[in-house]
Amino acid sequence: MITLDRGLFKSYKLKSKKPVHKYLNDLLEVQRKLINASQIYLAKNKDKKVAKDKIKNKNKKPTSYKVGDYVLVSFPDNKLPNKLDTKWYGPMKVVKTNRSQYYLTDLVTGSTIDRHSSFLKPYIHNDKNISPFEIAMKDKLEYIVDKIISHRLVSDIAGINNKTNYEFKIRWLGYTKDDDTWLPWKEVRDLKAMDTYLQENKSFAKLIKEKVDQI
């Protein structure tokens, strides 16, 4: 019989005679403590990083903007209107400055807001074929009626005096005539643009029995 053991391998005897299930439970407990300790360590380091970033951002000189510049605006406290929205919206145009406070015009609605520079970042416009206004409009996912161009009779079943038999050609704000859209009466009847159109076309208003003085 050939013996390969030349004293290189030492034999060990288990000091504990614990049942296997007890031994495994002890190992699981050690594992639990290690996981808990690592979580505490990671949490402390995360807090240190957040504090460090705050100090870094506090000492960071904010970007300055001039009147006429376009900027993107962040939502306060990152509270997005929708989960699918991005943190930044716009662009908006700088119309007035007061140190780190900026007054911005909404390119779509024309309204003005003021924001601290910490809520702004530069808007970089790369596509020469798309204006900042078009980007802002797409960002809002809405189209604004500029004016009503004309009307047409699409049905005379209920008579030409029935306003629901008509469609109206809409010119969208910021778009050309190539993007004009025909819409039914029910979708345009409450628009200010319809008020203007009926005032400019009193004969048509009379035809569909819409009193101009009540518009």
C-alpha cells in the first residue's frame, strides 16, 4: 500500500459537537449580522457623500445668464407632474435679471415666472430647423389656437342653420398654414378665437343663430 501522506496534511477534529441544524442556524445569524453591519456602513457613507455634495454645490458659483438667453427650468424639489416627465422643462427666455434671480417668459403661454439660478441650466439648441418655441410646445404636449381662418359646410341634413354641420379651419400658434386643421363646432365653440371669428363674420353668426353681442 502506498501512503501519500508525508506529514504535509494535518488532521483536525471538530471541537464542537453541535447538531447540524444548530450549526447552520449559527452561520445564518453571523451572516445576518454581517449584512446588517454592511448596510449601516453604506448608509453612513451615503450620508457623508450627500453632505459633501451639498457643500460642493453651495460653494459652486452659479451659472449666470443674460437677457435673451434660453434656459431649462427644474421642478421645485424635483416634484414632477408625471412620473414620465423629465426633471427639466422648457426652454424659457430670460427677460430680466436681478443678481441670482431670473425672470423668465414661457414661450408657449407668454406668462412670466421668476427662478433662482440654482433651478436653471443653459439650453443648448443644436437643431437649426426647430425653434426653441417648437421645443417648448412639444415639451408641454399642447397646441394653442392662434385664430380661425374659415368655415365649411360638411352636411346639410339638419339645415345650413345648424352650427354642428360646420367645420372650422384652425391656425395653430407658431405653425404655418400647412399645419391648419379642420375641427367641428363642438371643439371650437368655447374658444376665444371663435368669439373673434364670429365678430368678424357677423353674417355667418346670424346664419347659425349666434348673437354676436352675447359672445
